[in-house]
Amino acid sequence: MSKFLRRFVVAPTKFASRHFTDSRNTSAFGIVLDIDGVLQRGRILLPRVKEAFRLVTDERGSFEIPTVFLTNGTNCLRAEKAAKLSNLLGLHVRPEQVIMAHSPLRMFSDLHNKNALVIGQSNSKTIATNCGFKNIITIENLREMFPHLDCVDFSRKLRDPRETAKLRKSFKPIEAIIMLGEPLIWESALQLILDCLLTGGTMDEFTRGISTYPQQIPVVACNVDLVWMAEQGSPLPRIGHGVFIHLIESLYEKLSGRRLKYEAVLGKPTEISYLHAAHMIQRQALSMGLSDVKTLYVIGDNPMSDVLGAKLFDRYLRHGGRGRFDHLDLDLFEESDVPKVRTRHVCERCISVLVETGVYTEGCRLNGVVQPISMLYESLTPGEQEGLQQSDFVEHDLYAAIRQILSRERFRAPSPPIYHSSPMMASSIITPAVM
């Protein structure tokens, strides 16, 4: 198990000015930030968040340290999320600094021309189109084409299927399923997704009594978080897309006798999203004239998402960035501007930082690991599995976490934003983590 770093012991100071050290000669580092539970709870900004960002930005609000925002959210485009963050934080957050759970879908070019069933909410089609998919079908489309299949709603069950015969004539078999996020009407989506899986994408062409089901079509799942923290007034976590995925897995296995197989699983805690984050951090460093980023710090509130993902990515880096993603075109993280260096060959460490302002602070045990992530555990010993859930250090909130990171990297030693009559300058006592 990793030993926790001791928190700062800081003497009070009269001034809240920042003190810089000779940081530009040290190895470059970057920061990967979770959003929900770290920056905000629901729509409410958490305490000391703006003060935290003053530690890593200049007087104009420009970032001095390569920073990205990594979220498992899938309900909007990254440009929209960047605009919301800019308004919330009073900073200019660029779209390329935001990584959604669905962002790596750009790499799966072999699926872009297939007839894809996209699961999500009202803007799922726009998001999928933005990620490169060209032939998109939604659950709403299927409900209109096959009202006799969507029979949980009795009002739809009474409709004559001949009314929608014209729509069904334009239907082409589904060749892939992209699960962006949980739908609004779960029972309807569950039924239609199962129909799609059990018929190999033909929906209503199936002969009862056959001994085997068709070969499973490719499935990509984004965001496998079981729970997330909502507004500060909600004491318990809310169930998320991971629960919906778990239902699909369980029902498919019960009905077919086979485990659901994934073409890919995206979002935290899978390494592919952290690799994407590292790639974008590297691009920022190059544009800022900094040296190659060798260390990533991941700040999150969920041990089974943020910490687990950071630990898995650290293992990937320690193995030389080879093996797990060799079948993917990693240059397609972005459509253009391929970096001059291979991120996975330059970055050396990924260090996890857990804050107590979200899931972890509630001491909640309702979180867990869904099947696609648990498959990553199969080659690990119980001791290794436990270690993957232990962060490198724990801090109270984002402000304390960033102060610890900056001191660790000797980038700067900022004074806390507390005014006091004593003229004593700030000092700190640090016990480094054992790596």
C-alpha cells in the first residue's frame, strides 16, 4: 500500500502573495482534474476552488501548468463543457483542455461507417456525429420503427405495426452499439438493446427454438461509474451509467448464456482515457514551450474511478506504454496536429491524489467495479488489486491538493490566502511519499 503524504504544516502569514522557485529547470509535470466532486457538486462550486486555480494561473487567468479536465460525463460536447467551466471558474478553459468519456471514440475509425445504435439522451446523435460516426440510429428511432417491440408502454403496444411499415423499410441492420450514457426511459432502452444484441442487429428477425444466438455485434461503453455525487444537499450518491450497463450485462447473460463482450470501454478508470489526457497535456506543454511532461498528477474524489484509473495508467507507463492499445491508431486522438513526441513513450509516472469533497468524503461503500473493469483485475493478485485503490496521497480539497503538488515539484511555495497580523513567512514540512 502507498504511504500517504503528510499534509502541509504552514505558519500564518500577513500576505497572500505567491513565492516562485526556479521551476523551469525542473522536469515538467501536468495536472489532470476530475470535475464532479472536485470542482463542483451538482451546479454548486466547492469552497476554495477559485483560490486553487490562482495557484496555477497567471494574473490574466492563463494556465502556467499544463492542465486538463477529465470527466466521465457524456451529456454534451467538450466545447460546451469548456464554456460552462470558463463561466464557473472565471478562467478561459479551451475545448482541447476538456476530455469527456466519449472523446477517444475518434480513434475507432473502423466503426465510423457502420450502422451504429447510439444510446444516450437528447443530444447523443450530435455527440456521436462529432466523434466521427456517420450512420446513427437512436433508441427513439427504434421505438418509432418497432412499436410492437417497445411494449412496456401499453399505449404503444396497442399500435398497429402496419402504421410504421414504411419506417421499417428504411431500417438497416445495426452493426455496432455505442453506449454514450444512460437513457431517459430505462425499461424501453433495456428491451430494445437486448433485442438488438440477441438478433445480431436485425431487431425482429429471430426464430424461436434455435440453439445458438447470432454472433455478438461490437459494443463500446463510455463511463462505467456506478455512482456519482449530486448537489451538496444529497447525502447519498446517485446511480449512474455503470448501473445501466450492469443491467444490460446481467440480462444478456441470463438470456443468452454468454457474457457480454466489449470492443472497448472508455472513460475512467480505463487507461485509454488517461492516455488521451496525457496526450493533451503533452500538446499543451509543447505549445507553452515547456519540456516534455514526465509526470501526471490526477486529482479525483472516487477511489474506484479516479484513483483506480490513475494506478492502472501508471502500470501501463511502467511497462513502457506498449501492449494494451497497439491495435488502435493513437494519432487519431485529434484530427490534426500530431505531436512531435509519442506521449506514451515520454510520460513516466501517473500519481493519484484523492480529495475529500465528493464520493470519498461520504465514506460511501455503494461504489464498485462493473464487469468490463473487473476484467482488468484478472491477472492481478489480491494485494495488487487492493493497492490499485490506494491513492498516493489524500488532501482535504482541491486547494490543498494543488499546494501539495506544487511543493512536491518545487514549482512554487504559495502562501495560503489567510491574512494574519504576524509577519512570519510561510514554511512547510513535507514527508515525501514512498514510490
